[in-house]
Amino acid sequence: MILETTYNKRETILQINQLVGKPYTLMQRLRMGGIGSRRMGISQVSPEHTHYLKAGHYITHANIELRPEGILIHFRFKLESYAWPMPYADLQISTSPELTFTSGGKFIVFKDGMKVNGFFIERMKSHLATAKK
């Protein structure tokens, strides 16, 4: 489920916090060495979400935010901001040949993910492994 986050609506924030946990505190972020990825280009999404990538002259990019119980994929389309919460419970990560995230039967593929964010992805995989135990 992709949520519109252009405006800070209380219902949207509560929904995101329920799915992937509350954001890390500043001290936790500093201890972890950061919780966000660099910007990555999106090459493909599942058919249900293609309307976010329809405009041909827009290059859509996204970044990833770590949360205690999952990840948030943030992206913009036209003038709107969106977030796609993916809980660790049903998140799968594939790194060959492109970086692919699958959750709830839907997927997103990044064309330059491992090249740009290799260290961040490895850290995220370790969070995923500890969360699924």
C-alpha cells in the first residue's frame, strides 16, 4: 500500500507507525551511522503501482528509510510525495542483477541500487535477518 505523504496527516503517520514502527530517535540514528539510503533510480514497479511512473519525461527516484519493524520507500511523482511501508515480516530483498524489494505480492526494482548503496543494503539485510528471528 502506497500512502500519500505530501502533507503530514495524523492518520497517515499513525498508519505508517503501525506498519513499520516509529522513527528512530536522533541518538539511535547517530549510533547506527544513518538510517537513510542515497537516491536510486526506479526501473520497474508492480502493475498495480505503474500509475506513479506513467509520465514519460519524469525520471522517478526513491530512497529508503530504515524503521524498527520495516522500511519506508520514499518517492515523488509530479508534486506529490509518497511512502511505501514494507514490514520486515513479509519483505524479501534480491540483489541480482538489479536490486528488488518484494512485499505483499508487489515489487519495486532499482536500476542502480547496489552500486550506489551497497553498504546500506548490507546493513538493511542484517536488520532484516535479526527481525525475522
